[in-house]
Amino acid sequence: MRNYMRNRISTSLFISFLVLAISMGSLTLTAVAADPVVAEVGSEKITLSQFQAELKKLPPNLQQMASDKKMQKEFLEQLATSKLLYQEGIKQGLSKDPVIMAQIDEISHKIILAALLQREIEARIKAPTPEDVNQYYQTHADEFKQPKQVRARHILVKDENEAKAVEAELKKGTDFATVAKDKSSCPSSAKGGDLGFFTRDRMVKEFSDTAFALKVGEVSAPVKTQFGYHIIEVVEIKEAGARPLDEVRTEIENKLTQENKSRVFKEYIDSLKKKTKVTLYPDVIEK
């Protein structure tokens, strides 16, 4: 079992290292003065500080395992092996292969673009303050209006006679949820017929008209719809009104942050266009 776990850890380390090596393109392994050399691959050296830097790039779930001295030695071997393979690829001229050059250029483009946006856009974004959120809530009241909602449970059966039998059973005092689990053909039967909260437009008209006319605790007579016959009990009612601020606070914060990002991004692009002329030729696309 110990060997099995060690093999798994070694494999994980190697895979993680390869992912790092691929994402980086290649490792910069220039020796630093007074920095002991831990490996040599041809004419190139890997120093202790460079090795430690690569260890820190491992995923968090491997950091603790990588503190094991034996694992570190195995990782060092994998580091050297990766460098050996990289050198061989250079010797074979792969760095000049047009396909590979295009891939490197694409990766470089994405890295530079991400770094630029982080520096020029993300760094300028300020989180909305509680005052900002409160002001938005007060000035956009229409966005937070919600219609009346009803939480109901029902029992669905296929014909009227069966519905009347269920109705009679409920009038005798039998628990609604128990009957729903035993008799209802709706998937909600597993939850005692509970449909949760819904607005009027979420249900077919016959069902909604009945449910929204009931008071809490009232049970309807059988209601026919295209699905069969329903017996409905209203459990809870939420009257129409505005959603409370605490319920929508995160939603507002996200919206304000996105609006801020869009504004900063547009301002930044506009500033670049003042320095660099950009001309589009959309007619060429249509030819």
C-alpha cells in the first residue's frame, strides 16, 4: 500500500510539473551567484532557488506531499528530464516549426492580454460601497418588485372518481402529505406534493386560478387540467412587493461591479484609440 501511494504521489507530481512546463513554454534556469546548483542538464544549470520556485508552483493539494525529501528528489529528476526533453526539441528545430511558432505566439498573445487587462482594468475596479448598493436599490425599485407567490402542495390523479375519493379521505383528517405520497402521480409526491413557491404564470390557468384564490391551510375541491385532477392545499403566501435589500445585495454588488468594469474598459480602449489609429474594412468580409 505504501508503494502504491508513493507511486500515485510521484505520478501526480510529474503530471503537475508537465502542466507547469507546458504552460510556461520553458523554464528559465540561469544560475545565480552563491546559489548552489542542484542539477546540470548539458550546459544548463538548475539552482536551488529555481528548484524551490518550481516546487511552489505545484497545486495546493500537492504542496504538502512535495515537502517529503524523497518526493523532492523525484521532482528534481522530473525537472531535469523535462529540461532534457526541451533541449532535444530545440536541437530538432521545433522552435522554428511554423505550427509551433504559431501556437507559441497565440499563448504569448493571451498571456500579455490577460496581464494588460489585469494591470489597466482590474486594478482600477473598486468594489461598490454599502452606500452605492443602497442608492441603487432606492433608485431602481422597479427591478426588485415581485408578484404574489404561493407555496402549495397537490395530489394529482387521473380521473374524477379517484379525485373525489381522495377528497373524502382528506376531509376525514388524513394527513395531506401522506395521501400525496401514496396516491399522487406527480413527481412531487416524494415531497408530500410540495411544489414550492410559484407565481401565477408558472402554472396552467385552471391550477393557478384555484391556488391563488385559496387562503393558507385551505384545501380545494378537485380541479381539472390537461394533466388530470388536482387537489390543492396552500401552505404559504408571499404577497406582491419589493424583494428586501438583504436578499438582493449581492446581486446589486455584482451588477455595479460589472458596470464599473465596462466603463473602465471603454475609457481605456478610447484612450488607446486616441494614440493608435484603428481602421476597419467590414465590406471586405462581405465579398
